[in-house]
Amino acid sequence: MIFDDEPTPGEGLPILPGHVSPGRLERVLRAGKFAVTSEIDPPDSADPDEVFKRAAIFDGYVDAINATDGSGANCHMSSVGVCSLLTRRGYAMVMQISCRDRNRIAIQGEILGGAAMGVANIMCLTGDGVQAGDHPQAKPVFDLDSMSLLEIARAMRDEHRFQSGRKLDTPPRVFLGAAENPFAPPFDWRPHRLAKKVAAGAQFIQTQYCYDIPRLKIFMAQVRDLGLLEGPNRVFIMPGVGPLASAKSATWIREHVPGVHIPDSVIKRLAGAEKQKAEGRKLCIDLIQEIREIEGVSGVHVMAYRQEEAVAEIIQSSGVLEGRVPWYPGRDRQLLREAMEA
């Protein structure tokens, strides 16, 4: 998607009326396009080329890339480090911030640092408990949770102040996101929990993996009934999707990963396939196409853990981009080359 007012391709865009950030993700969503995001698996390495290689897999297929923040309470390169490298190349980043590892002083500093580097999207997360990860002896912080983090980030942006009340010279111009899980009980409570996050400042939502379309439809109907998809403070909802490698891995995920619901019908479909990994990718494509037809859905968040190389194929086969090519380093040179050769 090429915007008429972009100064230099890949750099921050002018902030339009009704927008809060110079980011491409907000532009795409508010323009009514079906947005696609994914997430980078941070390396266990200090080599920047590892990050660049992992980001390049998504070139031309995603509108923004999430940089995870100690996902699963496991130690990897930091979210702010990944964003520092990739914003230099012009990538649109979603910087995840988990409340598990830092207090409000450090987090507010990180919001400013991220915005100064060119991060236009921040994902506010409470974070998994340390007992879930590879350093269970670590001391958890949890000075904030996702709700209070959203409130602080919004006040920094809109009221130009730290939580202490001290004024900011230049506020962070960021589009604020949060997570939600429509697939875990109590189901009727989930839309109201989402409403609280929207009231706290959430503008876009990425959900837990969706393998249950009927449940998602019910959730979205409840969200519409609450009026969360209308007006200037509407929220953009992007259900999470991802390819399953096999029936065995799907069963393991269902039994061991909290909050992930995988219906029996999905496992049965995978088990009956001759090539289960290929069927898992086909299932993901089918889910994206079904999700796109649900009223109020604004995009999808593709989480292809250890199958990142499949994201391009999945998005291409789903057809949801409708021919548009999200920006990536070198895109405009490639489009010009193709036009000249045509």
C-alpha cells in the first residue's frame, strides 16, 4: 500500500486527523484494509544479521511485525533490541512490553525510547509468570498489569506526562494494542474485559490462536453489541492464527499451553491427512478466509512458531491482501523494476 503523503518510503508518515501515530499499521486499519501482522522469533544471539534474516521472511506479506518480549517467560534478545535494529531498516514494528520483568520507571523509559527509535505501535501485556519459563528462579516484578500499562501509555501520549505527573517535552506518538482470548472461559466475561481494555487505551487487539470459528463469531457479536467497533474510539480486532505441524503437536498444545483451545474436529482433520504439516497450513489458510468474513474483524495476526517460512505462502494463498504489497525494504525498487519489465 503506497500512501500519497509519505516523505520517504519506510519512514514515519504524517499523522492524519483522527490518528495518533505516524505508523503504517494504524493507516492500513483506519483505511479499512484487511491488515496482516506476524511476529519475529527473537534469536538467542547478539548477531544483528540473525534479526534481519528473520524479518526478511515476512517481506511483502505483513503490515507490521511483533517483537516479542520474553514470550513464555523465556530469555531471548529483547523486544526493544529487535525494534532498534528493524526500525533502522524501515520495518513497521509492534513493540511488546511485558509487565513481568520491569517496574513502571523502566517501562515508561522504554516507551519513550521505543518511540524515539521509530516504533509506532506498542502491545501492552501482563506477561507469563516466571515459573512457565527457563528461569523459574527469577524474581517477577508485576508492578503493573496490562490495564494499568495501557492507562500509563495513553496518558504519556495524550496528556504529555509521566504517571508521576512530571511533564514530557515530546510525547510518544504510539498506537496502543493489547491481547484478548475469546476462547477461554468464562466466555461471557471476555467481551466486558475487552471493553475495560479499550477504556484504558487499547486501540487494536491481537487474540490468542483461533481454531474455533463459531466461538469467535459469538465473541464478535458480543463486542459489536457493546459498541466497541464504532465511533472515534473503536477498537480493531485481529484474531490470532497459526499453522499446526501435526495432530500430535496440536494435542500437546491443547493439553499443555494455557488458553489455547483446539477443537476435536481440528485434530481429527490433521490426523486423517497423509501430509499433516501441509494440512496444518491449509487449515490456517481456511481459517483466515473464514475469519475475514466475520463482521467487525479488521485483520489477522499470524503466529507461525518454528514455521515462519510458511507465512508468505499462507498469506498469499489466503488472498486477503487483495493484490496489495505491504512495505518492506526494497519494495518500491522491486515494483519499479517489475513495471519497467511489463
